[in-house]
Amino acid sequence: MKKAFLSPLFTPLFFLIAWGAILAVVLLFFPEQKFAITEDGEIIDIATYCGYAVLLCGLIYFYRDYKGAGAKTDWLVYFLLSLCALLREAGIQHHLSSTDTTPFKSKFFLNPENPLYEKIVFGIVLLLVFGMVIYLAVKYTKHLVTSFFKMNTVTWSTAVLCCDLVFAKFADRFPGNWRHAHDGLSLPREQIEIWSLLEESSEIFLPLTAFIILWQYHLLLKSKQP
């Protein structure tokens, strides 16, 4: 079992099979509820929160794997980004500004009616988050690219995480981008519901995949110890 879990193919197969199973169950047995179950407080939303709870607990549990100043900095960045992702999932961005519901979008900073102090505060927050992402990208991109072709287990799991994140954002934006590109003409409701289901269901696996990465790294590190 441990050998299978540490295979570079484990996470891609787990993601495809589990996500496919969720979509199949919803589309085959609950086709009329596929949009309703993606709303806040419904089963997919609850499952995503449970995933983040597992991830944060995992980060705390595996803290001892990160020894040395550089490794501890990495752990802190992972923890803060996970916390930011959880807060975003909870919709905290809609309750921060006194004048706008989207303080982390460009239109918030371009709107002259929004207070300057809020723009400064939220600008600093964005810079901090982007800084953490850039820190990881600069430090690990070269390693991830080279180790991917060497069938590195953690690298393949990281690739699944990144692909899932990109797809979730694409699915989230697609209906709106379509409307803007077609002079305000929206997609048919059935298609909008499908895109919503694809987005929300794929987001379940963001924290779970991150937890798998932590677990795999822990086991691989432990296997190297004398």
C-alpha cells in the first residue's frame, strides 16, 4: 500500500478517479440538483472546508519535517497560503471593504469612490500573497521541471495541484468571459450549471492534494533517514 501511495502516478489517478466519481454520481443521480449542491453551505462546500481542516492539521502534524531556517520559512509560507485559501473559500473578501464586495480585484483599486486607506491595506495584502507565491516559484520551479521527468512523486503531485488550481479558475471565469466576449449574451443555464459544478467539485481536491503532498514528502523523508 505504501509503495502504491508513493508512486508518481498515485495522485493523478486518485484525482481523476475521485473527481470522475463525484461528477458521475451528481450527473447520473442528481442532475436537477447539480447547481444547488454547489451553493454555500451545501455538501460540496462542506467537503471543501473539511479538506482545508485536514490540510491545516497536516501542516501542524508534519511541522517537524521542516528543519533549518529555509525549511521553516517554506513551512510558514505553506501555512499562510493555506490559511489564505481557506479564508477566500469562506468568502472573507466580500466582508472586508466598506464600499465594495471585491477588494482584491483591479476594479476596486481603479474605482475613485473606494477609500485610499483600504486600497493601501488590500494592496499590501495582495503584495504579501504574491510575494509568497513568487518566493516558492523562484525557489522550486527549476527543481520541479527537472524532477518531473525523473518521475519524482512529490513533483507529480504538485503538478496535479497546479493543474487543478488553473482549471478551477478557468471554470470559474469561463461563463463571465463568454458573456463579455459575446456582447452580454450568457451561456445557456444548463451549461452555466455544468461549469459551476466543474469548478466547485474540482476545488474539493485542492486542499486534499496539498495534504497528499505533505504526507508523501513525510514518508519519503522518513525512508531516507538511517
